[in-house]
Amino acid sequence: MKGIVFTEFLEMVEKTFSPETADQIILASELPHGGAYTAVGTYPHAEMVSLVVHLSEVSATPVPDLLRTFGRHLFSRFVALYPAFFPSGMDTLTFLAGVETHIHAEVLKLYPDAQLPRFDTRRAGEDELVMDYRSDRAMHDLAEGLIHGCIQHFGERVHLRKEVVDGTGGTCARFVLRRERL
Amino acid sequence: MSEIELLQRRLSRERLARKEAERLLEEKSRALFETNLKLQEHATHLEAEITERKRTEARFRNITESLAEGLLLVAPDGVILYANQRMTNLIGHSPGELLGKTIRDLVVPAAEGQPARAQFWEFEDTGPVCITADLELCHKDGHRLTAQVHAAPYYDSSGTCRAMIGALTDISDRRRAEAELVRLNDRLVEASRLAGMAEVATGVLHNVGNVLNSVNVSSTLIRDQLRQSRLSHLLRAIALLREHEANLPDFLSRDPRGRQLPAFLQLVTTHLQEENLRLLKEADGLDANLQHIKHIVAMQQSFARVGGAEETIAARDLLEQAIELHTGALQRDHIELIRHYQAHPTLLVDRHKVVQILVNFLRNARHALAEAKVPTPTITVLLETTPEQTVRLAVTDNGIGIPTENLTRIFSHGFTTKRDGHGFGLHSGALAAREMGGRITVASEGPGRGATFALELPAGAASRNPLRPPG
Ligand code: HEM
């Protein structure tokens, strides 16, 4: 997993909880490099899982909630870091419909070793979008947070419903977005 | 846990992270440097390739521009994708003006009856095929021209045919020359026909001249006869009798003149009777000769018709008619004529055409003999049916003959060995023979060994056209 995910995660922990909490979960995770993450590096996905699980224990907050919160935070960071992906006139559904073909495709060019989820999207009319998430890392909660961050960024009223496909261990999920016109 | 320890740990983490980042950065820099080197290498390579490409392209452009033909690249819908400079000379429009136009914009509207070819495209089961066509084009200045186009499918690098490439040549001059040739040929054929008619007419005049000679002799004879007539003697005797009307018995018995009168009258009567008989005979001859002239003239009139209708005629009649037109000349030149009529077929032909050919044969034979000066000039006329069931009418002479190298050229247009010859007698004859479904052949064993000209025609009406109802 790309280092940026770790650095952003730890930054969020320091801000939302405390520097002590961040230090605590790093120590508890017994990481080989002592938690010295750099945004340009690449680290095992399992380290992220370990960090999140320990944060959940320390903060007595369920893992899904943590991932959703992290998703929102991460999206706001993306907006700050990659303004090129946010041209004027863009809206929530159009942006999300292009995550797979447009955004992650570009990410893959920059980092050929990136491990990205797969999104199959379908526009069911002007104000409805269906996104089918698929990833061995089963991080649909992170995706959910990212989507909420996205909705918040564009300031539209979009209703989001998530269905995790039974028996897939969370590797498959469907997001249905419906936009309300004001 | 003291705050100092925490800060120390964070600091050491940041240090480690920085070192890791620097390591990664260095790694990336090295990779970038190497990539850059490779890119430079590529760029040099590409530059060389581009230069080479440009050279090749310039050479190809030079080739297409130096071609004598106008070149057009045409899409399936007829739109022009490329034109070389030479097209401008051909049609007045510059390559720039031609781009985007369609072939249809260039062809003369009236000539649009050939749209498939005018669009360059023609398809067979296997796809587009090479075509050759003549197009009527409109020059920018308005004049018309004929261009011959050779078009071929133009395949791109993937092997698909997306255009046809056509090479155009202005053939207007050639076209005009061809038309002129046809016109000249028509005129020659017409001249030949007239010459043939003149030949027939000359023959007629000759024959009529001969007969007129006899007529002349007859009329002179009759006039002389009448001038020397014994009628005057009779008149003198009658005058004597009138003189002695008063005492005729005395005169007849006593006068010595009177006593001779009966015997004299007897003599005069006998003479007059003989004279009458002679004149009658001469008048008969005159009549026969006049009939002959009438016949000859009638025949000439039948030849004067242009392209007469076909009729069923005995082949020997045709030969005889041709011979008759030459009789005077044959006699004058002391040429012996031998007839070998080995068959008696009929022909369904235009009499005029056949007789004209035969008249030409005989004329050629006469000329060949006149030049040869042989002791026994002879023309043999042969009529036979060949094993292939064709009718063969042949004229053989023992004249100057024909060198082998001339045998093949003899039917070609304008060929002649005669000083005053037109050189189209045999050519037009050969054409006429072919029109009738037959042919003309010539044979000669060489100079000084005579020649045979033969006309071969399909036999009779039945075999000529089996579907024709009998009668
Ligand atoms: C400017 C926008 C975005 C950027 C630059 C971006 C970039 C990335 C990067 C770098 C990763 C890490 C890949 C790795 O660790 O190998 C990632 C992972 C991921 N991204 Fe995005 N992303 C963007 C927007 C989104 C959005 C809008 C969604 C949700 C719909 C999304 C869903 C995910 C998920 C779920 C993962 C985790 C990996 C997985 O589930 O397999 N991303 N993204």
C-alpha cells in the first residue's frame, strides 16, 4: 500500500485523537521500521490493518467507523494534493463515475505497484449512479468514507446506500447514489 | 510515558522516514537519469529515423511529381484524397483545389453514364479490382478532354483497401488522330468503290466502243450499198418506157434499146433482190449489236447501285459478267482466256460486290501480264467447290508474279506495286469479302511465276443462312 495512505492516516490520528494515540498504536503494531512512514514509499497492507485494529482498541471505536472517518479525511487531502482532478463544473456523480477510468488509471501510471480496487459504474439516469466495488483488501468502508468526502466536497445533496454482498467477506459491495435536486 | 520520550521517538521516526525518503529519492533520481539517457539515445535514433523518413518521403514525392501521368487517390465515395502536380497540367485545377472534390465534379456531366468507372471503383467477389477506362473530363477553362485512367486498389499498411490510385493520361490527341484515321479510311473505301465503279464503267465503254465499231461498219456498209443501188437503173428503164408510151409495142419490138429492156429489167431485179438481202442481213447485224449495247448498259446500271440487295445467283454468271467487262481489253492485249468451271454452285450475295472483286482480279492479272511480256499471255478462270463447302472463284495469270515478302502485305491499305496504282483494290476487296463471310487469298511462287487470286465465299443460300425459309 502506498505510503501516502499511512502518512495521512497517522496525521489524522494525531489530529483527531492525539500524538500519544498515534505513538501508542505504532508501538503496539510492532512495525519492522518502527513506524517511519514516508508518503513516497510502499508498505504492506497488513500494517495498515494492524494500525487500524489497534486504534479501534485504544479508542474503543469500531474499525468501520474509523475507516469511514479516514476516508473523509483522505478525500479532503486528495483535493488539496491533486487539484488537477477537480476541474470547475465537475459534480459528484460525474467525478465518481470516472474514479476507475480516470483517477485510478492515472494513479496506476504514477505508481505501477499501486493496489487499487475495481469499480464498475453505471449511470441509471441523470441523478443516479451505481458503483460496484471489488477488492481483495475489503476496504469498502474506506470507499464509503471517500464517497462521503466527495459528496461533501461538491456540496450537493446526494443520498448514499451501501450493500455489502453476502458471503464475499466484504470484497464485494455496491454503492447506490441518488442525487436530490434542489 | 514522558512527553520527552514521545518526542524523541517521533523525531527518530521522522529521521528514519526522511532517510528512507532520501533513499527512495536517490533511487528514483538514478532511475530518472538512466531513463533520461535512454530517452536521449531514443531521441537521436528517432531524429535519424525522421531524417531518413523525410528523405524517403521527398524521394517518393519527387517520383509522384515527376511521373508523366496525373495521379489521383480516390476514396470509395469518389472524394479525392491526393493529387499530384501533373494533374494541374491535365485538368487546370491545382492539387489543393482537387482535394475534397469528387471525381464526379471533374467528369463531363453527359459522360456520367459510366458512374462505377467514373468513380474509379469496380468490385468483384474478391474486392476492388484494377480498371482501365476512358473518362471525358472537363478542364478548368471549360474545354473537354479524354483521359485514359488505369486505377488500382491502394492498400494501407494494415492490408485494407481504403482508396483507389489512378494514373491519368490525356489521350485527346490520340482520340482525334483515331477519328481522323477512321475518316480517311472511309474516304479511301469510298474512293476504292468509285474506282471500282470507274473500272466497270471503263469496261462498259470499252465493250460499247467495240460493238459501236461493228455498228459503224454496218452503217457505212448500208450507206455505201444504198449509194451504189441498182435502183437508178430501174428508174432509167422506167423513163425510157415513159418516153415511148405512145407506141410501146413498136419500141419494144423494133428499137434495139427496147428489145434489150426485158433482159435489163430482169438483171436489175435480181440485183435489187440481192441488194435487199444484203441490207437485211446488215440491218439484222446492226440490230444485234444495238441489243448488245443495251445489254451492256443495263448491266452497268445494275452495278451503279450502291450496296445492292443480296440475290441468289449462279457463280459462273458472276464470273462471266466480270469477264465480259474485260473482253475488249483481253482481245486487244491478245490474252488467251481459259475457263475451268468445275462446279455450278449458286451464291447468295450482293452481285455488285462480287463482280467488282472479280473485275479487280482480272485487271490485276492483265496488268501482271502486260508487264511480264510473256509469249503466250494466259488467264485461267477457275470455279470450284472446296472440301469445306465454300465456293472458290480463282483468277490465275502467268505474269510477273509476286515476291514472297509482298504476299502478306498485299491486302494492307495503300499497298501497290503499280506506278499508277491506288493500292486499295485488294484491301477494299478483302474487306468486302469479309463482310460477305468469305475471304480473299493470294498465291504466287515468286517473281516471274504468275499469281492466283481467289475469292472464297460461303456456298448458296441454304448453307449461308439455314434459318431462312426456302424460296
Ligand atoms: C483524487 C482522487 C483519488 C486519488 C488520487 C486516489 C488515489 C489512491 C491511491 C494512491 C490509493 C492507494 C493504492 C495502493 O495503496 O496501492 C487508493 C486506494 C483506494 N482508493 Fe483511491 N483515489 C482517489 C479517489 C478515490 C475515490 C473517490 C474512491 C471511492 C469511490 C477511492 C477508493 C479507493 C479505495 C477503496 C482504495 C483502497 C484500496 C482497495 O480498496 O483495494 N479512491 N486510491
